[in-house]
Amino acid sequence: MEAADRELMCSGHVGCPGCGATIAMRFFLKALGEKAVMVLPACCWSVIAGPFPQSSIKIPVIHAAFETGGATATGVRAALDMRGDTETTVVTWAGDGGTFDIGFQALSGAVERNEDFIYVCYDNEAYMNTGIQRSSSTPYGAWTTTTTGSDWKKLRKKNIVEALVAHRIPYAATANIAFPEDLMRKVKKAKAVKGSRFIHVFASCPTGWRIPSEMSVKIARMAVQTNIFPLYEVEDGVRYTINYKPREYLVREYFKLQGRFRHLSDADLDAIQEMVDEDWHLLLRKAGERA
Amino acid sequence: MKRVVEGSQAVAEAVRLAKVQVISAYPITPQTHIVEILADYVSQGRMKARFLRVESEHSCMAALIGAQSMGVRTFTATSSQGLALMHELLHWASGARLPIVMAEVNRALAPGWNIWSDQSDSLSQRDTGWMQFYCEDSQEVLDTTLFAYRLAETVYLPAMVVLDAFFLSHTYEPVDIPSQEDVDRFLPPYEPAFQLDTKHPYALSPLVTPNAYMEMRHEMSAAMEDVLGLYDGLEEEMFRAFGRRYGMVEAIECRDARVVFVTSGTVTSTARIFLKKLRERGEKVGVLKVKLFRPFPTEEVRRALAGVPKVVVVDRNCSFGLGGIFAQEIRAALCNVPGERRVYGYIAGLGGRDITEELLEEIYGEVTEGKGPERENIWKGLQEVSHGGR
Ligand SMILES: Cc1ncc(C[n+]2csc(CCOP(=O)(O)OP(=O)(O)O)c2C)c(N)n1
Ligand code: SF4
Ligand SMILES: [Mg+2]
């Protein structure tokens, strides 16, 4: 069956309208197929998946403690190996909080051991499940419920892909809900690789970003088109490939559409543009490319 | 076959004989020997298992939860800080009804850093839904580890086999190591009632609303109660396989006793010697060893202590603000039982300090002199402390 026809997510999930995390899961599962077990640490998806006795995901799921994505998957893989099942893919599906922050130790441990699994972080740039609190993935300039008023976040977003790449894992990639073919290609590619694989999926959140639900995909696309969230892959921690290049928008056009950035001045936006340019040039250098 | 082995090795031999498939551990003194031996067994091919060298105890328990959910037998060992770090995951394991077995080497909690024997670590996990067995010697440790798998896999609850730091973990004793055939007869391969499977996908441990949560918890509680009903029958099977059984509690000369010492762990061995001497002097004293702590064997305790006017509970632990934890449990068990009695809680031996025969004699002297002590909770063996300048 063609991936595009295969539907491993049911309707009736309880994600908000326009939820990027929900779109991300749907495309991910299409490319992954049913021969997989998913570890799902606490995040919006713990709820989206539906309450007992329902499940909106048609593969086996172990709901897990918030910070255990890397560790629980380690055990699942070991048990499958002991059962002689080397075909089933083990996947962890976690939010940015569960990946960048509280689950980082377990993730780092798992990939240092080069555990044979795919770790997907869907990134909505805050703790959404608990009500939009800041995480280390929240970008510079953002309002959250714990960075309010003039205390908007004045620290940069952690570069999680580079942190994973520093572990020299076999495959790391970024993906975005607005680029489903690219996302599914990366999932299939990851599936064929052995060892630890990491996919960082940009997943807009209308509720937390203060954007209309119908703008969810457009804004996610603009994150790539501004170079804020470049699409790229890194193999064996060294071989960089940038998948999408032409810049189509300035950072301010992306920021102006979102309520979470409403308070920023022109000077703030100029400063952010500089940061984004700097990061982009760094990535180009790593990929051995020119602007 | 009898061999002289360390308590830690007794655990490891049981794990090998149980044909555990996934082991995960993170080093902490005094648990280390157990997992070093097992790592070696796995690398030599003496065990067909995966040994997961995780980066923390927290990840260790998470990994076992993942593995056991996929239907394999698992094991870990830890102590003190390591067990405390696992706390959240202990609830996950029992709530998911996973029969994981761990060896818990009783060690004090910091600060100050103290690697010696103390029960505060395991007793702090009292309410996590894990069975707890307190062992007296290395033979009991080996047998109980095998027994723990059998019981855990019958009721689908995890189990902690508890052994005193150094007094047991690092002490050499002759231990009868049963043959693989005998063990296989007592402990068949793990056939889980449920496991995750890509052919029949479902979700484990999902969001549960108030509509169903309470029933799930009630089933856990009922499973704990089932243990009390199953225990003797399963021990009978163990007796047939290995020729040994221990009981949830062991009442030693309690029948006519005027004073009974309630003990757990290695202190029981000291109490046995003390008891013998006192009995020779004609003193009517008994010892009640409590092995099973969760579920708590209320009926057995009541039966053993029926008509005993003075009960002394020796606790190598403390719940600050109330006293020894075994003492609390014994008092709770005796509540609503008709009859007059005094229950004295004695806290002794914290942080690995010796609990000697002399100390037990002193306690005996105190409780038999006149009406006995006024206080119900007494710290024993304290030295003078000067609080410079306060
Ligand atoms: C140890 C622990 N601390 C806190 C929580 C509460 N909690 C549950 S989900 C969550 C936020 C998840 O954020 P993220 O991983 O970014 O996923 P999102 O909800 O944004 O999709 C938090 C803080 C928890 N479940 N466990
Ligand atoms: S809060 Fe955001 S991430 Fe969570 S379900 Fe709603 S839209 Fe999706
Ligand atoms: Mg998030």
C-alpha cells in the first residue's frame, strides 16, 4: 500500500483545531507503517491520543513518564530483541519540553548508547499540555504564561539538533508539518537506518502561539521560508544536507502574524533577524555551502 | 549444591536461575557486586539476556517498564539514593501491573553520606504498590528472589527483595544453590497475560478519567490482598522444589512470651541468639520476624502476638514525627484487637550502627523493669551530643 493511503491515526482525536502536533503524527505514521511500537511520554499527545479505553493511534503505544522517552524505548528495544523481533521499529514521540528539558538526560544516554530507535520531537516551542509555559525550546522574543509582560523570553532557543549531532548519531533531521513529502521521506530514510535516529518536527500550536487555526500550516511553512527553522539532515554527525534554501520572508513577517510576539518592537525584530541570519550562516558553513 | 557466596552473589545466582531476559542497572554502593556479577554472566553467555547500562536509576526503571511491557522477565538492583531517584517510576511499574523484581540493598539516605545499613530507603517506598520482602540471610535472599518472580507473575505486581547493606550484601555464607531443573519446576518461563504486540495494537497506561481510575486502583489493592491468600500455597511449592520455606512472619517462642521482640532483616539473627540465652535463664521472651512488609500480614501478626502483654519493635529506620515504621504497622495491626498490651517502638542501628545482643538485653531490661518505660518511642544507643554554641 502507498504511504499516502495508509491511515494509522483515527478521527476523533482530541487535538485543538489546527493543531500542528496532530498533523505531524498523521504524516509520521503514514510513512512509518504499522510494524512499530511507540513510547509516548507526557505531552499534549498524551491527551490527543484519547482517554482509556480509546486510542487514536493504530500502533501499540506505551504512555510513559515525562522524562523517560529515551529510557523506556531502550527497554522496549531490548525486549523485542530478546523476543527475536528485529523488524519492529521502536519510536519515541515527545514534545519539546520532554526532549530539550526534562527528558534530555535520558535521550542523551540513549543516543550515546546508540540505541536502535527513532526519536521524534514535535516542537511547539513551549509546555502546551500544562498551559503554555516556557521551555528551553521557546524562541527569543516569545510570550508564554511564565514569560509575561516585559519578561518575555530573552534567551535563545536551544539548538537541539546540534546537541544530538554532537553525539555523532547516525541520522538527525529537521522536518515541518508544512512539508509533508519531505517529512515522510525523512521518516522512511530514518526507518532504514540502524542505531539512534532523531527527527525534530516543527509543529505549530494555534492555542499557544495565539494564531488562528487556519494559519497553522502557513505559519509553519514561513518558519522554514524565513530560515528560522531550516530543513536539513545530518548523517553520522558530520554530513550536512540542507533541503530547502531560498529565503522568501523576513523574520518580522513571520513574527507579526503571531500573538505571542505582539509586544516586540522594531528594534527587537531587527535583533532577532540578526540572530537568525547568524544561525543560518553557521549552518551553511557546516554544510560547506555559500549563502 | 552448597557454596560459600556473598549475599550479592546469592541474588545474582537467583537472577541467573530465573532466566531473566532484560537486566538494567546503575551503580551504587552497596548494590554494585550484584550487577557486576550479572554483567559478567551476560557477557560470558552464562545468561541469555540483555544488560542495559543506562545513565541513571530513573532511566533504569523506565527501561524495565518498557521491556516488561513487551512481555519479558526483567531485573534490577539498587540502594538508597538510587531507589529514591526511581520513586516516580515505582508507581508507573505497579500501576501498569508489571511484575518487575528488584533487589534493594538497604542503605541510609544522605545527608550525611552514609553507605551503611538502614531501612529508610525501602520503607520510604511503602506506598508505591510494590511487594516488599525483608530477608535475614543469603539463603533466604536467593530463595526469596525466585519466590518473588513466581508471586509477582501470579498477581501482576512488582516486588522488592530487601537485604541489609554489608551485613548481607557483602557477607559470605554457605548457600544452597538449587539446580536449574528444580528452579524451572518452581518458576516456569514468563507467560504474560498481556503484552504489547503490533498485531493487536492497544495503548498501555493512557489517560484515565475519574470514571475508571478508581476501579484500576481497587484492582491493585485487591491483587495485594490476593498475595496474602496465595503466599502459603506458593511457599509450599517452593518447599517441594528446594526444601525450604520461611512464612510471611516467623513466630519464635511467642506462645507463652511476656515480651516479644519484633524484628526484620539481619537483626533477627542477633535476636535469635539473644532469645536462646534469655530462655535458658527462664525469661519468657519471644521473637517475631516480619518478612513480608507489603502486603502487610495483619492476621499473622495478630495471631503471633495474641495475649502478649509487651511488644518491642526494633526499627532500623525512622518516620520523623512519628517514630519507627515497623512499630507503626504493628500498632495498626493490633488496633481493634481486644486485650491489654503495650507496644514500644525502639529505634536503633541507623546508618549501619551495630544492633548487638547487649543492646537488645538493655531494651529487655527497660521494658521488664516495673511497668516499663513511659515513652512509646525510644531511641536506643544514642551518644551525648554537644550543640556547640546554640
Ligand atoms: C515529572 C513531571 N513533571 C511535570 C509534569 C507535567 N507535565 C505534563 S506534560 C508537560 C508539558 C509537556 O510539554 P512538551 O513536552 O513541550 O509537550 P506539549 O505539551 O507542549 O505538546 C508537563 C510540564 C509531568 N507529567 N511529569
Ligand atoms: S495546545 Fe497546541 S499542541 Fe496542544 S493540542 Fe492544542 S494546538 Fe495541539
Ligand atoms: Mg511543547
